[in-house]
Amino acid sequence: MVTLEDYKGGPTAWCPGCGNFGILLALQQALVALELPPHQVLIVSGIGQAAKLPHYLKCNTLNGLHGRTLPVATGARLANHELTVIAVGGDGDGYGEGGNHFLHALRRNIDITYLVHNNQVYGLTKGQASPTSDPGFVTKTTPQGAPTPLNPLSVAIAAGGGFVARSFSGDIPHLSGLIQQAIQHRGFSLVDVLQPCVSFNPKNTFAWYRERVHRVEEPGHDPTDKMVAFARAQEWDGSIPIGVIYRHQRPTFEEELPALRDGALVKRKLEPGHVARLLSEFK
């Protein structure tokens, strides 16, 4: 039986009151609810406050470079597609530096779950505007106000994402349930998590979000209708939908690779002779 204690990691270094704490707890609860033992889970992250999350979990973990979370997670998943692979990053890490990788992970439909801690600011580097900062948001790098933000849900739907969802770190039961659905979905799953940064974002606070977020659920919302999903993804001012915005099933990247049909690559017997014969063709 898997328990929360099985996933208990080291002491945290986040600011008191940070929205990351809710995401950490929700993820732990989701893994326990799915009865996934720690040795079958890999958490991959890049650089940033969000990327510290794997340090506070007891399971397989791997830190990559800033904005390079998804290539690392993709490689791990292809090497051992029997692992549950979860990528973690912030809005700057994932939608800024890693924006190009985000697009191609969606297109390929690699079977991983991507949790993006979206606090609409760069927290680790002390408060610069991020790709999702609200228009007019004044920071050290945007003294005249931030420009039009990126809409990650709309991008994910347009780029072929099969599971596109949003939650709020102040609603742990909702977030935990959404993470469970994302992990169970076969293909690339995005969970964009709205979370306050208590140190560098005085606008988008817990109170600010609670006044605006509202759950969208079936039958009131049809997540299989792409046009409906696009319309939901555009909602923001005064009313922010959280839940499964879009869901669509299509073949995963792994299913389209014949080399993976006989089992995980890490469990295959190495045959150096095959490589030697290949190299001999180039002489």
C-alpha cells in the first residue's frame, strides 16, 4: 500500500505562503491515490522555484537545464516507457525558455504529464515579467508594463495537445484529481496550475484567484469539442475556468515507434555487434 510517507522528501526552501506547497501536496496525494510506488515514478524538472519540487519528493528525480525539461523527460520516457514520467516547470521555464520544446512535445504526443507552476512572474531570478504576466504588469524588466501574454491553453489545443487542463494551487482536492486524470491519460497531458508568488507578484494573490476561478465540468462543458475548448481557453478577465478544458485521444509517440513494441529499451540485451556492423558500412 502506497502512503504519503513513501513520497516524503527533504525540507523545502520555498517562501512561506508560496503556492508551490499546494502543488507539492496535490501531486503527492495523486500519486498515492493512483497507488504508484515511488520507484515507478520519475519527476523531471528544469531550473526555477517550481523546478525544486523533485527535491522534496522521494522518488526518481532528474534536474535538467533551464527550459529543457521536456527533452529530458522525453528521452527518459523513450528509454523506459514503463515509467510514469512527470515533467515539472514554471511559466518562465516552460513557456519562455522551453516554449519550442513545449510545442513539439504536444505535437509528438509523448506520454508524459507536464505540470506548469504558473505564477505569472520569474520567482527565482527575483521578479521579472514572464510570458504569462498580465498586460500592464510592472516589473524590473517591464517598467512600462508587460505586453500581451501567452495563452498556454490555446497554444496547447492548437498544437495537438490531447489533455489540456488548468487548476489552482489553492484548491488542492481539485488539483489532485486533475493530476490523476492527467497521469491516466494516454498521451501528452498539460496541467497549467495557477499559483501565487507571495514575494514578487502582489497582483495575482490567493484572494485574487479565488474571486475569479470557477470549475468547469461535464455536462455543462464538453471537453471533446475543440471550438468550445478554444472559447473556454480565452476566458480570463473576471472569470477563469479550471478543469479539463480539452480532451482528445490519438496514438502516442511511443506507440508509433516499432522499437518499443518489444518492451522497454533499458531492459533489452545490449548487442555491440549490431553497432559494429553498422559502423563498418561507413568505412
